Amino acid sequence: MSAHNLKTKRAHPNAQREQFQVAHVTVEVSRKAGTFALIAGEAHHSKDRSPMFTGIVEPGMGTALRRLAHAIDEMEAEQSKRART
């Protein structure tokens, strides 16, 4: 069972879950369970705030996410550069 679904959150309200807001998506991680969830961060209805996807943290994910972060950093720099010209 997922550490991120509503039933589990109600049963274990004090379980440690960290949330990271990335644009319109909330990434929730459970270090104890070694899992993550992607949640629509700005959903208007609570039923739409349930996880869109959950999974187990696998080897190499940190590296892949750092590559994504680097690509986004480059895109932000390009956008900033264009805005100044």
C-alpha cells in the first residue's frame, strides 16, 4: 500500500512526509517507506489532490533529477537573457 494515499494518511497522520512544490506539481517523499508521489499541487477539489503517480525510489533517480534541474537552470538563464535584450 502506498504511503501517500488518503487512507494511509488518515491512518498515520503523523508519518513523516516531505513535500516539494515544483510549479503546479507537489512531489511528496516518504524517507521511511522509500517512496514518492506526484500530486496536482493547485487542484481546486480535494478529490483531485490525490496522487497522480506513486513509486519506489530507485537507483539513479537522484542523478536523473539533478540532470533535469540542470536543464531547467539553463532554460531559466536563457529566458532571463532574452528578457534583458
